Amino acid sequence: MSKMIERVIVSTDSAEIADIAVKYGAEVPFMRPSEFAQDDSGDFEWLKHLIDYLEKKESTSAKYLVHLRPTTPFRKVKIVENGIKYISENPNATSLRSVSTLSNPVQKLFKMEGPYLVGFFDNDLRPEYYNLPRQTFPQTYIPNGYVDIVKTSTIKKGLIHGDKMLGFITELVPDIDNESDFNNATKVMSEKRFDPLMEFIKEHYD
């Protein structure tokens, strides 16, 4: 764990996950309310619940919340720390979000209307703008879940990231959302393509 992170708090409505989190050194000071733990629940509700809990129950608050999604386990501590340093050096930023570059710009994507492909950008008046060279458009970035850092003050305004969201470019690492993703992540670990994680687990928990 990074020395730049004071506490590791897991928000969950699962007793099993809570027990595992505590076993590996995290805090679970409360159980997440079920209404914030549905399949379609967003991040804002549980982040606000965490902030309210800390202020009301512990009379404490944090300037920054470093959001490390459990579905993106292949992280390097140094990169997370670089993200913390980056936002701390940019006091006007309302948040930080890690992203990876995409080979094609978003203008090259389509949606389906019936059986037909249609571009997303109806306001682009250039004929068949999606056939223009990719260099015509700005570089596109996709959030990758490596690390998000939000400010308590931003959450209190009813937002997660705000209007000054720092883009923190990192490598694209496996994101586990389904069984196929899990199998791919298992393969990555078995091939020892992410030695720092394996070494940490063996050192602390074998």
C-alpha cells in the first residue's frame, strides 16, 4: 500500500467481501446501504454516503478520495502515487481520471438505426465526416479504471468529477466485468506478466 494513502476503506453490501477486505488489511467501518449497491447504481451515491459517514460518525473528512476499483486489480503503486502527486500539483482541478489513448477517434464510431450505420455527430456538416483521415480529429481517450481521484468538495456540489477533470494517461490494463475478463486476467497472472502484484501477494499473504 502507498504511504500517500492514509486509509483503505471498502464500501460493500456483501458480508463475504467485507470479511475478505478486513483479512487483507482494509477497513469496513460500515455496510453500504442496499439502495446504493444495485446493478445500475452509480458511483456518486456510495461516495456521498462515505463522506457523510466520515463527517457524522467520525467527525473527520478527506480532501481527496482515491478511488481504486476492485475490477481493475493490475495496478502499480508508483503510478497511483504519480496520480496523487499530479492532482496535488493542480489545485484548481476538481478531480483526476486515468485514461488510455484510442487508436481511432470517437468520430469514427457508428450507431445502428434499423439496419443502417449512422454517425454520432449530426452537427458535423462535412459529408461523410467519418471517412476523413483519423488525423483530422483530436486524440480520443477512454477511462480505464486504473485510478480515479475525487475531491470531497466536488462530491458535495452534487458531482463526481466536476468541470476541471485532469486526464492522467496510463497503460490499459485488464478490466474484470465478466467471466471472460476474469479468465483473461487469470491468464495474465499465470504468465507472470504482472510480477509486482504477484510478488506483493506472495510477500504478504501466502
